[in-house]
Amino acid sequence: MRKKVVFMGAKEIGSRCLRALLKAVKADAVEIVGVLTRPTKLDQGLSVGELCDEYDLPRLESLKEYLALSNVDIVISVQHDQILKKPHLEKPTDVAINLHMAPLPEYRGCNQFTFAILDEANRFGTTIHVMEKSIDAGDILFERRFQIPDDCWVEELYDRTVQESADLFAETLPDLLQGDYTRTSQEELVAERGTNYHYRDEIEEVKQIELSWDAERIQRHIRATDMPGFESPYTIISGQKVHFER
């Protein structure tokens, strides 16, 4: 029986995951009953919205419209920008999952690529987990890890994670649809892996560089925060921002 799926997503990774879901539609394993998306700075190629237009997928304008749907088996969130509350999470009969482009429970929240570089982590990853009321804290269903290259820049780590995330989603989608997975509690992993939660506005603090820092720290903060399309790292001289440019 075809699973009725709602897809909530954006950015390049959202588009790539929706394409994988469309292959499942073609194989008659899925019916996409709604898509909720918004344009972002990190859209690449055909956005999620443009894919909806091309494949005549039903667009949802709000979470209220999502709740009004008659039948939903699975909700898939990929870089969706709204926090889902209890009624949203309880709507699907099977599961509501999120693809979080970072290893869990180590990097919950936002700007995980930046903080991995600042932490001088040597490994990173991507995770598909069950959504619950606490953000990025639900049981892990699927994950993969990979090495961070030496002197990695944030754009490089982001691009690698997009690729790894798209591969993970495509490879595990059949198991997700069939319910063929084991749930691993993140709380069981905290002692071994550690955990941190980073907020969206923290990026502004780590972009500001002090010239009194040693050269390695300055260079690391530049590598961690210089993302095309966003304000570049800077220092303050005579009360004015002076940006570092590559």
C-alpha cells in the first residue's frame, strides 16, 4: 500500500531529497499529499517549490493546511524552518522524521558546520531522526559519519554534508517507508558522544574576530564563518566593521 507522505523542506538538500521521494512515487510506493516550503538563499538548481510546479505536487501554504489533511502516514522534514508542535507531530500515523545535517547528539540546533570547525572536530556526519517536542532530540533511525578534511572551510563542509545527506536519505528511504528500522535513543549516546545545542544568533558572535587573537584562531574563525551569500567575518576598527575577504 502506498504511504501518504507530507514533505516539508527547502534548500539544495530539500530539493535532492524530494527528487528521491519522486522516484518512490514513480515506483508506486508513495503518494505525496502535501509539500510545505519557502525559498531560501541556499536553494540550488530547481528549488522544492519549482519541483512542486514541475511535477504538479500539492502545495501547502501553512501548518494549518497540513493539519486539515485527512490522512498522513509519514512526515518528512528536511531543513524546514518552522518548529512543529505536538499536534503536528502526532498527525502522521507512522512517524514524523527530520534529516538533520550534523551528527547527533553532538551538534543540535543551528550552524553546526561552523561550530564543528571551531571545535576542531575531525569527524562530522548526518542523521535521520524521529521528531519530538525537544528540537533535534528524538530517536535516531539512520546516520552516517565521515572525516573532516584538514583546514576545512565551512562551505566545503556544508557541500560534503549535503552530498552525504542526500545519499543517506535515498539509501534509507525504502526502509523508512516499510518501517524497517531500529530506534536508538539519543540519551543513551550522550555520555559517549557528548552534546551541544547552538542557537541561530550565535553565528553573529563567532563572526566577530579580535586582532589580538593568535593567527591560528583568527584563521579558524574565518574558515568557519566565511560562507558565500552571507555576511563575511569581520573585526571592529575605530567603531567600524572591517570584513575579511578571500
